[in-house]
Amino acid sequence: MDQSNILTRREALDRFGAGFGGLALGTLLGQASLASESPSLTGHFQPKATSIIQLYMHGGPSHVDLLDPKPMLTKFDGTAPPDEVADDENRTKNLMGSPFSFRKCGESGLEFSEIQPFVSQHADEIAVVRSMFTEHRNHEQAIWMAQTGMTTAGRPTLGSWMAYGLGTENRNLPAFVALPDPGGPSVDGVRNWSSGWLPPRYQGTVFREQGSPILNLQPKQPRSAAIESARAALLRKLNKQHLTGRPGELELEARIETFELAGRMQLAATDALDLSDETAETQKMYGLENATTKSYGTRCLMARRLVERGVRFVSLFMSGQPWDTHSNNNSGTKNCCLRTDQPVGALLTDLKRRGLLDSTLVLWGGEFGRTPAAEQRGEKASYGRDHHPYGFSVWLAGGGIKGGQHYGATDDFGYRSVENRTQTANLHATILHQMGLNHESLNWHHNGRDERLTDVYEAKVIEELLA
């Protein structure tokens, strides 16, 4: 049979009448929409995970201080790097060993830095990819690569691809939620959760850590159920009339769907983000009583509650780019760990004890690593590390990942990825695979061609990472 002319279910929905938005107009209180169907209907094969929590570390964490111990770097501290290290790195003159000790953790003996005492307790659940490399040393382009699969702006993020491919398991909550830092925007701002040229309904929905989690969700003046019902009916009628005359307007469809989702979220979101019903022990475990850990701990706990309720993808961000340690690398890296290590360790503990870690894939990492050599400014204590795209580390846990291992390796100085070199596309293909999606089949027709997350790269699933 010729398969070329067969419409997928998604394509059929988009072509009937006014498209998905028109169908969604009748769903405020009743029918299930495409985004609420089960993953077994929308995925390509049986998934190992049903949700993802992305812990994005803006600025580029130092792999040689956290996840990739290098005794040779310490041995030759302060000396000029060898030719194979110096040839691309003319701005940094001398090697700089890590001041932090590494220790073997768990039954697996996976090595972690001493400044990660909480995350390291989960060594047997974590797989560290030590052989990552990327294509650009500037923050923005490297962020686009990590988040969207290419170094060009305006593409859909990983979370948007997930929302498009699978939708949400809870029709009263978004498929993709972004949890920004209340201290300020991250580098690249809203593009960290943009849907790019995918329909706007697949972009991340921002939930706030402080105050009302979602702006304008509740009316300023309470209204009776009868009035709310009448208002909703009138709004559906007007929206349907408006959309019928403007078929194919994706922004309009997304806005209508957002209105309807907001109506459904009035109860669901309030319940999902009410941390007051968490036990005192749980709140303390996440560090909510500590000013240093409270903010990130709150968002980690929010993430657990969201995936527990069927949200497909949750991204946590940090203000600015705190891991960008051009100066004071040692103190800067330690301070970032003080803010995040306990909350992240608590998240893994909480997911595991609730039986959620098997179905939740946790992804930790930034856009690149830091140089093994020093940026020398002032006293040695103030030395920094520069951007480093040639070899760095990320880690994954849960969601069918085989923990207690490191995959790939950099050279003796942590400069280049040399063993099982891992490009971003391979990492993305593996993440999609665990969610039941084939990276070659998940595509969107744009500018005359079918585009995908892994797009121009000959990506492959990293089988060694899979349990």
C-alpha cells in the first residue's frame, strides 16, 4: 500500500473545518482534546518515561569541578597546557586543577565532586555523559543548540516538541510548563520555552514561584457558577464565529485554546501548586526553610507536583547565567551547588519514594562546560574558567536510564571529548526515545521541508544509557 497519501490523525484534525482550535471550542467542560489523549495513541512506540524534568544550568557548569575528575589537571596545575590542549584555546594560558576532591559514590562507585553531597547520594540512579560536545562557544548559540537542536534562533524547544508529539495526560494542565527564576530572566529569556515555528499552543506555560502561580487566572470579583457558565457559553459562541471566518490562523487558535485551558486550570493549577499540604519533612528536605535553597527548592517541589499530575515536560531555569564563572570559578561553582544541590537531591529522593522516578526522566546540564585552563585575573582565588564547547558533562536519571555509570570520556585534561563523542542530537534522540518517540518520525512541515529536533544530524539513540 502506498503510504505517502495517508493522513496522520494529527493532520486530519488540523484539516477538518477550522482545525484543532475549532474542535477545541466545545471542550471546555466535556470532551477530551488531542492534548489529553494517552501517550500510547500519540507516541511511536511504548515509552519508558511519561514526563521529563529539565534542570537547565545557564552559563555552563564546570565539568572538571563537578562530574569529570582529572588527576592530571591537578598534577600540572599552573603549567602551560600541552599542544593538543593549547591549539584552540589561545585565551587561557595555564592549566588549573580543581580545588574540590572527588569521591566514589554508591555501589557503582560513580565519581562526584565533594560540593555535590546530595545529588551524589543518587549515584546509582544517575548516568553521567562525560563526552558531550557542541558547535559554538557563545552562550546564545550554544543554548539554542542545547534547547532546540541547532545553533540558529527561532526553532522549537525540546519541551515544545514533547508537547506536540505527546500532549498532556491531564487536560486541565498544560503539557509544557516553564518555571523561571523570580530573581530575574535567564539568558535568552522566553526563547528558552518557545514553540518556534510550531503552533503557539505548544509553547511553555509560565508558572510563577511567588504570588499567584498564574497571572489573571482568577477573576478579581467572585462570580456565581451560573454567571461563569453563561459567560463561558457566550465566549465559545463568539470565538467559534470569529474563527470560522479565519481558518488556519494558528495564533488565534492558540489564544482560544489558552482561554479554555485557563478555565479548566482555575481549580487544577491552584491545587497542583499549593505546597502547604506538603509535610514539614518534605519541605525541609527540599530546603524551603533555608534562604539559599528556598527558591530552587520550591521550584523542584513544584516540578514534582506537576509531573505527578500529568504535565509532560517541566523546565527549571536560573536567573542570568550563574554558572558562567569567568572569574572566581571555585567560589562561583560552589555557590551554584549550594543553591541547587540539596533541592535536586531532594527531587530525586522524592520521585523515587513516590514511585515516580521510573516514569520521570530528569535531565541536568547547561550549554557547555568550562576550560581546564585558567583565566588569570588578580589573585589565584579569583581565577576563572572560560566557555568550553569541546568536551563537557550532563547527566540523566530515571525514566528508564541505566544509572551508576559514566558514558564516554574527555582526554586526560578534560579538554576534548575523545571516547564515545556525543553530539546534542544523540542526546535528544535518546530523550525522545525514552518518551516513546522516534526522532526521525517526529517532524513538522516548515518552509517546504519536514523539520525535526535532530534535523540535519545523523543522530542515534545511545543504547548504552538505557536500562
